[in-house]
Amino acid sequence: MIELQTFSGDIKLIKVTAQEDFIVTLCSFGASIYDIQTKDIAGNINSITPHPADFDDFLSSRKFYGKTLGRIAGRIKNGRLVVYEKRYQLRQNENNNTLHGGPDSLSFRNFSTKIEENSDVLNVIFTYFSPDQEEGFPGNLDLKITYSIYIKLKKIVITYLAMTDNWTVFNPSNHVYFNLNSDHEENILNHQLFLNASRVSLLEEDLCIHGFREVNRIFDFRIPKLIGQDIDDSSLQNHKAWGYDHTWLIDKFDMQTNAALLISKESGRMLKIKTDLPALNMYSGNYPVNDLLLNRGGYLYRYQALALEPQLIPNDINNWIIEKDKPFLGHICYEFSLTTD
């Protein structure tokens, strides 16, 4: 069943009840995941995606709740982009840096919406044209983002297709926050996390990446462990990250292999993430924002939510380039289940 609401500015909410215990709501503003509801081990159906309870707050918040990130996910130091030996100055929105594409990035643009229904899958297609020099980025960008909701499988696949009439740069992701617990007071430190990754980013004090290294005990999630197990380590807490806000290089990235696995033993919920993108950023909700009431109740306290953001390798500008005969195609898959399934 599909419920469609239209708000001022032709902003649309699309609520898809795929199953009684699998409800997905998308938004055209930022081509966003607005909400996902699933069943816990006790049979209760709850939201697992914290976001502002007030819809206007969702639209205006700069915490990127469920939003598409781009043109470039992550931070670009000093907003300076050099491509083909030409320098471009991007708009800055985090001190001197450009975060997730700038202050009026794709996260804050309203996309056109089309819905295609099939027997086993429902496609919600968002499209947007980003002109040359929008937020300072060179080149025109035609973007198509398809959310495929698999009715029987409790699965969402995001497909990014980006084209240009000459050349441009593109590195998208999605910033949906997860908290798989049923108790809304519980934070994500009790979640078990697996990451199929043996290299992790080195961060400067402004959180910009300046290289990668082999994971050590703090950053090694190749054997699942609690997110809270090492988060109080001085290497994290004596840095402005104050937790995990790092990018891992995925050892095997394809649509058959788990890049990440997240489990709440409290609720019995499990999330699998597969992707054909080579990197994944984990943000453990380190910077609390206590001013907006959340849909789950309470506020966005520290470690209240977790973002897992598959993407291209940060700072690898050559990988970001798309050309007229070289479009961008990438996928992110979320699969939802219970540990008893």
C-alpha cells in the first residue's frame, strides 16, 4: 500500500507499507529516507531511523537525517577542489571546509518524483538536475536516484545513476541514522557491528582525511564487537571526533557480500549492508543536538544514533570524475531481519 502526501513547494512524502512489519517512508526533499519501521523479537513494530518528530524540523535540520549526500560526501579541506589542473572554490559550511557538498547541497534540494509498481518490488525514482557551478562544483549533473523496496524480502536497494554532458565530479551516499533498539532511551553503544574492512582513515583535527592505515584494536570490526567496547579510548576521545567519524576501505565490495552487519541484541534486529562502493564512513553520533524532539521520543543525545555511509574513497579525486561517456553507477543495499530468522 502506498500513501502519498504533498506539502508546500511540491515536497512529497511516500509511505510504502510493504508488509505489516516493514514500512518505509521516503521524502523528495533531499531524496531522503524519512523513516523505516520493522518488527522486533517481541513482535513490536518501531521506527529504527531516528529523525525530528516535526516535519519542518526534518526539512531544515543540518544533521542530514536520511538525506542524500552530494555532490561529494564527506569533507573537502578548505573547499578547494583541483581537477584537470584547474582549481575550484566550493562553498564552505563547516568552518573552512565543505561538508557533504556545501550549505545548499543535494541534501537540501527537492527532487522530482515518480513511482513504479511491480509485483515484487516498488521503485520510487527521484531525479534532479544540478547545473554547472552549483555550490561551486564544475559541470552539469543529471541525477537519478532509485529506491527499490522489495515487498517480500524486507530489503531496500538505492541505485545512483549520474550523467553529465561534459565532465564533473560525484561521490554520493545516504546519511540515514539507525538505532535498532526498541527501548528509545538506549543508545547505539550496545549494538554489535561487523565491518568487512582492514584499513581505516587517518584524521586531521578538523576531521579531514589525510590517508589510510591498517586497523588496530580500536578500529578493527572484522570480528563483530560492541560499538561501545573501545569508544572511550583516548585515541578517540582526545580528538575532535569524540568517537567514530572515520572511513574504512571495504575489503570486498559487491552486492553479494556484507560490507557491514549491525545487530541489537536488545531488540533482536539485524541490518545487513551490501554495496559496490569501495568505502564506508561510520559516524557514531558524537555531536549531540538536544534541541529537536525525535520521532522515537527524547533528543539526539551523544551516541543516540549511528550512520553507516557507503561511498567512493574520500580524497581520491580521480575516482570522483564522471564524463559524458563514463556515467556513475553505484548501489547501496539494506536488508532487515531478526537474529532468529
